[in-house]
Amino acid sequence: MKTNLYLKTGIMTGIIRVIKAGIFSDLNNLKVYSILDKEYSDFFGFTQEEVKKALEDFNIEYELPEVKSWYDGYKFGNSEVYNPWSILNFLQHKELEAYWVKTSSNFLIKEALKNVNLDVKESLENLFNGENVEEVITGNSDLSSLLSYHDIWELLLFSGYLTIDKKIDKKLYSLRLPNREIKELFKKEE
């Protein structure tokens, strides 16, 4: 990007940092904003006001409570937002379904969950039962180290399968399943 005369600024999006993996060795002036940061946090999804307005525009504002239970619940920085892909699909199809989780095979998640230890399995069971789990989240995980104990939680958080309920300490967070869409996915996987 640095050598492109026609590009002044660019935005890259993703869920897991790949910088340390070595494929962007010339990309050394990158500023990263993650779901842990307050900056731009309301741009990671649709806000309550945006969803309410969209439902009104489609004359289906009565669906707000159900739409909220299915697609809301993601906490990024100081903002709580809805999954944009699922909202757009709901507006198009007018059916409450698990749209976002159908966009991939969830292969990386499935592989990572196959190799977890008993502590992780117990914590996952607690999540499925509606409880929160407390885990250290550094925001520094990358593709080269996704299968360590703490990195599995970062993978689940940063890829949207978990969300932050609250920050407990500098790097300690209370995590939960964000909404019904994700709960339905894990029900199918059991």
C-alpha cells in the first residue's frame, strides 16, 4: 500500500491479527482498533437506533424485541451493537434465522474446540447454560498461536461467538454468548 501513488489511506478489516504471521512485513505503519477499544466502537455493527429506524422503514418495527434477542448483544468498546450481516438479511427475508453463522463452515472454530482441555470444556458448558465466564483477553493473539488456552477465548470473542459482558480488570473480562443466533449454532453443534 505504501508504494501505491493512488492510495492515501486504507482500511483493512478482519477478526484475527495476521501481522505477526509475516505476510505483511512491509506494513509497519498500521493502526489497529479492536473490539476492546472505545474508538470507533459504534461502527462495528448497527446501533439500537439504526436498527429501530430500519425496522420502521420496512414497516416491521413490531419485530424489534425478537430481532434484539436474535442479533443484538455484541459489546465493542463502550457500544452495544447488532450483527450487521444478520440485520441486512432479516430486512431482506423477514425471517428470524441464523444468517451470519451460515456464512462460513466455522472450520477454524470447530478445529480449535476439538483440542481444548477439560477446563475449557467446563467453561463452554457454563456458557451454554447461560452463565458468564471470566477470561484474560489481551488482544494480542494472532494466527500463529490460536490454540493455546487463552487464545481460544480470544478466537471466540474476536470472531463473534462470544461478547464482553463487562470488563473486570485491565485484561480480565466477563464473557457470554451474545444472542440467540449464536446459541442456536452451538445447540446444533452439540
